[in-house]
Amino acid sequence: MEKVKVGIIGAGSISEMHFESYKNNPAVEIYAVCDLNEQRAQEKAGKYGARRIYKNYQDLLADPAIDAVSICTWNNTHAAIAIAALQADKHVLVEKPLCKTVKEAHEIEQAVEACNGKTLQVGFVRRFGTNTQVLKKFIDAGDLGEIYYAKASCIRALGNPGGWFADKERSGGGPLIDLGVHVIDLCWYLMGKPKVKSISGNTYNKLGNRSNIKNKSFYQAADYDPEENTVEDLANALIRFENGASLMVDVSFTLHAKEETINVNLYGDQGGAEVEPELQIITEKNDTILNATPQIDALSFDFNKGFQKEIDHFISCVQGKRETISPVQDGVEIMKILAGVYESSASDAEVRFD
Ligand SMILES: NC(=O)c1ccc[n+]([C@@H]2O[C@H](COP(=O)([O-])OP(=O)(O)OC[C@H]3O[C@@H](n4cnc5c(N)ncnc54)[C@H](O)[C@@H]3O)[C@@H](O)[C@H]2O)c1
């Protein structure tokens, strides 16, 4: 069977996870790389044996040999590249967030509907974590009952990645659109994708990017700029759903917090669960409360395994073996939530989705 020829657009930090995972998939040939920064594209092409190097994504998309693309560029380019790729008859794996605005999300959705049955998968990689997938089985079997409350928190004490991440024009926002997208999606997916009813949110720009801090390392964009920062450093929100469930979230790039923390908790009428920092299932049996710890290799999200499963799933969708579990419609719903938090904060009022 012929290999799936893949092109990777954007050869910065996260592309490495895509390259590695494609390399490990025997059904894939890493065929082309594209980056505005030609040297970066060349380095990846050399390391992963890609035949073609492009500076302009339109040229990559014009190559009829390419079956599928990963989009690993700045958020403000996701919509244009995804739409052009679908129109060029390519399957698309687009990094999170799907794009910057709800309008763009709908435009991508329309392009998916108009295309010839190509897959567009949104990079909600945490759906592919073993801890998530194990818990999903328990939820689907009814072990948590009706999930009516969830709580998601992803706090960085020092972690504004700078560069385009800190430029609202290119990123669409700060920790909410970058980190919140993961933990909000994780809860929403495990809650059974309830329809959002209202959002009350707050964002704060109090601390800046704190590039003055010494002796503490953190994730940085490929082109780090210590000066640039137009994004919030903290966001929080209360999200209500039509089925009566609610989700509380807080996320930061920087905060006077003691340490970095990630917590994702779900509460149902039959049981509860902690997904992060370690999978635990909480239940009641014979008048006793039980904290159950599954015997699995990793109780927390394993980055390498999560990306490998995400890419393997994408490739099996490209091969027509299954439908993606992370479709464009979900990207649109999550975009509505993210935009709703920003809108609520800007207008100092609850946003309703009637
Ligand atoms: N899934 C995850 O856990 C995860 C983690 C980090 C980043 N991301 C997402 O991945 C994307 C990239 O993030 P990153 O950390 O790799 O950023 P990065 O700055 O390290 O790399 C981005 C690269 O894209 C290139 N680029 C930008 N616009 C381009 C265009 N129009 N054509 C070709 N190349 C272009 C830049 O030159 C740069 O090399 C973002 O959407 C981000 O949200 C996802």
C-alpha cells in the first residue's frame, strides 16, 4: 500500500512532536516541510528526510503528491492555511486552537463541508492521553453517572512563551487560548460535549511577561522577544451548559503562585474523577467512599504517547479507516467558549448563547 505523503507547515517547537510521530508511523512518508524561516525548514527536512522544502505554504499545497498536512504555525494563520489545504484536496491536522475567532472557525467548518470528504482534525491532543481514554471508558459505562460539575486549572508561575504567543494579533490571546483550550476541551469532551448556555469570565494583565526573572527556565516560542506582550496573563471563567452542568476554569502564563499546577476534575452523581495531575476515580461502594487508582503506565498526560496516538489516529482517518474523534465542529464549539470568555471580560457582563 502506498504511503501517506505528509507535508508539515510550520517547523518550530511543536512541529518536532509531529515529525517524530509521523516518523514512527510506518504508513507515512514525511515528504515536505514549509516554514517562513527557510533555515528552520531545512534543518527539519535534513533530520527527517523530507524531499521538498518550501517557504510559502501555497507552493507546498500546489504539490499534488501531498496527501495530508499538519499545520503548526501561529494561530492567526491556521484558518487561511486550513481552508487553502482543504481546497487543494489535502487532509488537515491543525494544531490547537483551531483559529483565532468564531467567524474564522465557521469559515473552516464551511470549507470542510464543501470539500471532497477530506478529514480535518483539530489538535486536541489531550483527548489522546491514556488517562483520558481510560477515564472515557468508565464515563461511557456510566460509572460517573451524570457529570454536573467540572473544574479545570492550568497555572504557570512563569511561562509566557513570548514571541507570537505574546502578540495578540498573531495568537488571539494569552493563556486562555493557549492553555485553557486544552483543559476546557478536556472537560467539555469528557462531560459529553454539552451545549454552552452562558459564560462569565475575567482576564487580567497585571504582571506582564516578566522576562526580567532570572534562574528559572520556561517554554519559549522559536522567535522569543523579551519586549513584546499584548496578551492577558491570567483568565478565569464560569461556564454554564444547557443541561445544567457547569465548568470553572482558571489559567495563567504568569501568576504569583508557588508552583506550576494542572488540575482537571469531574464530578458526577455516581462518581468523580481527577484526570490531572494523576488519574483517580472516586466512587462509593458498601457505604464507603473509594479512591481508585488505575494500574496504567502513566497516570498523567504523556506528551510523546499522546502525540503519537493523535497522529496515528489522524493517519487512520486519512486512510478512510475511521472518522476523527476531534472534528471541526468541536473546534467551533471550543472557539465559541474561548471567545465568550474574552467577550465577557471585555464587556464586564455575562455572555449568553440563546
Ligand atoms: N498541542 C500542544 O500541546 C501545543 C504545544 C505548543 C504549541 N502548539 C500550537 O502549535 C502552533 C505552533 O506553536 P509553536 O510553539 O511550534 O510555535 P513556534 O513559534 O515555535 O513555531 C511556529 C513556526 O511557524 C512558522 N510560521 C508562522 N507562520 C507561517 C506561515 N504562514 N507559513 C509557514 N511557516 C510559518 C514560524 O516561522 C515558526 O517557525 C500554535 O498554534 C500553538 O498553539 C500546540
